[in-house]
Amino acid sequence: MATYIWVGNFTEQGMRTIKDTTKRADAVREAGKKYGVTLKDMYWTMGQYDLVGIFEAKDDASISAFALTVGMSGNLQGQSMRAFNKDEMTAILGKVG
């Protein structure tokens, strides 16, 4: 499974319903099952981003379809990044020139 880090901010709509944010995180966790995506952890943060999520998915297409579906709710805007653990990075470096 590949790891993805998502960072995002609440939209105006998301802020109007901020008291539901933890319930929405539970709904995101449940919705991920349909796409083969697992929400490993969600953090509410201070600073540039309101939220950071750690996800696992079998491939880029699965996480992308899932992210687009969640984005349709209109509560969040963000970006995702593929993350590599130490073993994955070591394998990548083994292929470098």
C-alpha cells in the first residue's frame, strides 16, 4: 500500500459547519473503504493548514477518485502528496545512476 499525506483548509462552507468536523472525519474514513483507501490518522492543526491526513491506498487512481469524491462535499480544499517510507526510498535510491 502506498502512503499519501493530505493537507487542507476548511472552505467557507466547512467553517459554517465546523462543529461537525470530527463527524465528517469519521464519514471520510468510512467512505474510503469503497475506494480501497484507509485513513490512518487525521490531525487538526494550527498554522498554514487546518487539517493533515495520512492515508494508504493501493494506487494513485484510487486515492485520486476518493479525493475528488470527498472534495465534492465542498467543505475542504487541499492537496495530496505521495510519501515514501525509508525502505521505499532506499529502493528508489538503488535505481539511481
